[in-house]
Amino acid sequence: MKTWVYIDHFKGEVVSASWEAIGVGKTFGPVTALVFGSGIEALAQAAFEFGADEVLLADDAALADFRAEAVASTLTALAAASTPDLILLPTTFRAKELAAMCAIDLQTGVLVDVTALEAEADQLIATRPIYEGKLFEKATCAAKPQFITLRGRAFPRPARETGRSGRLIKVAAEANALTTVEGYAAGDSSASLADASVIVSGGRGMSNNPSLGLDENETAKKGLGLVAELAEVLGGAVGASRAAVDGGYVPYSHQVGQTGKVVSPDLYIAAGISGAIQHIVGIRSAKVVVAINKDAEAPIFQVARYGVVGDLFTFLPLLTEAFRKKLGK
């Protein structure tokens, strides 16, 4: 099977799931990595070290800032000429847009947010969540090339082999596009939820503790501080429920759930989060969920492996101190 993997990055910062995609591709044979951008030869070397056997490098100033038109035109031209069987991408907003545009040009299909992939005879069978993550379906794509986006952290990341090399092929960029990038604003880089192995999230409960004698905003600020402190000790990221974001306590970039980010950490700690279905959708792939809530009937306890019925303002400091001692911090 001729497999390509698109390395999703912005200005050289690679989405970790791109390396996971190389590992998935290797299970079907040799892998060709697609590295597009400007001044990104170092990424080509990294792709070799994570397992790519060949790299198609489009290094052009026109690709410096991600423009879906230019990147899609480049990928489409290469695929039309080389006819790969499978093109893997991480499930990101950029990659999903790119896959959709290329699939239209190449008259094929896209399977998104895949959590498992297996070969049966000459066909690939993808498993992906449906109905807000309540069920999983197995789906196939009859046309080729098959575009498949992989959910981050759903697959193991291959070990990096420093100094490994392969065949580097420089290709031309298709720079014609109807749009230009006039500028952009940097987002909150601290909210690296997609790649985080540990996430500590706070919800509406961060703003609810009358015994502190503070107003709602000051209470939420203190609660968020406790959440962030535990996340720092565990080397994790800070998440939030939609209620916390809508309340203005946490930026949207930290929102976990159906209308935020779908995450797959090894450990997810939900503090003061009731567990609305929109939030549960975003954490179904978490390996271990710990819930802390004063309401013993909160829905979050139905998906948690460990539950603590109590006040997060009382319990989080105790948990943080216990981890400090355990981890020697």
C-alpha cells in the first residue's frame, strides 16, 4: 500500500499527532511524509527520525503561512501524479479543511477523527465515534486515495531514532491562490490540550464557594489558581467546561467538549464540572477520569473511574500537596 502522511505544523511547530500518523502508516508498509512550508528542512529530518522512509518537501515562501488553497493545490497535484492509496493526517482544523478540499479535487472521500484503523484483504476499515461519541462505527472509503484524519493520542507515537535518514525529494509548490494572509493574532499557546497526557479542568464550581466571602469573579480566580497549580505539578494542561468559559473565567482556547476540544489524555481531572453531555463527548477517549464535585448525583460521576464528593477548594490543595510529595516537587 502506498501511504502518505501529511505533517501538520504552523511555522515549524508540529502537531504531535502527525508523528503518530507516521506510526500508523508504517503498519501498512513504507511511508512518504509530506512536509510543506518555508524554511522547514529540519522538519523533513524529524520526519525521517520518526519513521518516514521518504519525504516530499515543498519549501516555498508562498507556503510560509498556512493557506488552504495553496497547500491543497500542492497536495492535489502531487497525488494526481503519484496516485497514493492512503493519505493520513492528524485531526486538526487545518488538516480537516485540507483533506476536504483535496478530496473534492481528486473525487474521493474523507473519514475523520478515526480512532482505530485495520486492513482486511485490500480494504481499510476505520473506527470512529458517532452520535456525540455514544457509539462507534466502522466505515470504509471505496475511492482512492483515501483521506483519513486520525484522532490525536488515539495511536502510539513512534520512538524517535536520532540521525535516521531517508530519501528526500524536493517538489514544486502550487502557489496560486485567491487569498492572501494580511496578518494573524497568536492564540493561547499554553492550551496544548490535544497533546496533553494530563489535563486538569475546572467548571462552574470554581466560582461557587460562599464561605470564602468573595464575589463570583474573585472566587473563580482563586478556583482557577488551584486547578492551574495542580496541572503544573502534574506537568499537564489546564482545561475548562463551557460553563466556565461562558462565565468569562477561562479563555475559549481551554474549552473541552463538543464545542471545544476533544481530548485523549491518560489522566483527566474534572473539578467542579457537572458533566453535561457536551462535555462528556470531549473526554470519552480519556484513559482515566477523576471527578471532584459537591453534588453526589452529578452526571460526571457516571464516566469517572474515581469520584470525590466534596468541595474542590478543600480537596484540590490536598491533592496537589500529595502529588508534590509523591513526585518530589
